[in-house]
Amino acid sequence: MIAAKCRIGDLRAHYKNTYNVARAVKGLSLNKAITYMDNVLDHKQIIPFRRYNGGVGRAAQAKVFKQTQGRWPEKSVKCVRELLINLKANAETQKLNTDDCFINHAVVQRAVSGRRRTYRAHGRISPYLSSNCHIEFHCYQKTKDVKKADAPALRLTKKQAACKRLAIGK
């Protein structure tokens, strides 16, 4: 099976949003995924928030995914969309038919937090961290249906074989 992949490291987009965006795209065909990202940017479709959904508001568009909570995280969607376009280009380079390509691997991992500072009252300073992430996608070209091979004969234990011999002997 020939596959194509793409990844980005230390992306300055929120990990929790990007996780849900990547999860929404996994399993879709490559062209469908890019169209889906465009629709999310136009607020025609929603990203269902299945995990990290504390405080996430409810939206009627999420009913399509049998969810109640969802958002339109623009920054994460734009980053994932660019990555999917790159994945499509990589698939074409690998001589894959992009119409038959499906995303079978979508991983988002936390990266090292970006550290800044914010100034507080009474001369104090607090950390001001950004939650960065790494993203990785793999896609493969679905092949035509292959006929299922004949099932191999079941292996019998010594006890089962002995019982079978006795049954034939009677």
C-alpha cells in the first residue's frame, strides 16, 4: 500500500481545538476533507467537540455528528486545511490518485509551550503560555475490492482429533 504523509511541528494554534479538527477529518477522503474545512470557515458546517469540550457551547449544526457541542475554530481549521492541501500535493508526487485517497492517520500532540509574560498589579509578573501542537496526517489510496481467500481448515487439538476418530470408528 502506497501512502503519503505530511506533518508540522510546533504550530502556534491551540492544541485542544486542533485535536478536535483533526479528529473530525480522519476517515474522510482527501478532497472531501478540504471541502469540509472550507465549509467550516464559511460557518456552513461545524467541528464537533467530542473531547476537551468543557464550556463549549451548543450548536444545532452539531446534530449531524450526533453531538450537541461544536465550534468553528478558524485558526486551527486554516492550519489543518493548508496541511491537507500539502498532503494532496505529496500524494500526487507519490503518483497516487487523489480522488481515491483517504486519511487513515491523524495525530495531534502537545508541543512545548511558548513562554511569554504578562504584567500584573503591584509589580508582579505571571507566565503567559501558548499551547502549541504537532500535527501529522497520513493518507492511502483505496484499492479495488479483493476477493476473500478460502478459510483455512480449523486445526484440531489432540483431544478433538481423538474424539473424531472414535466417532468415525463407531
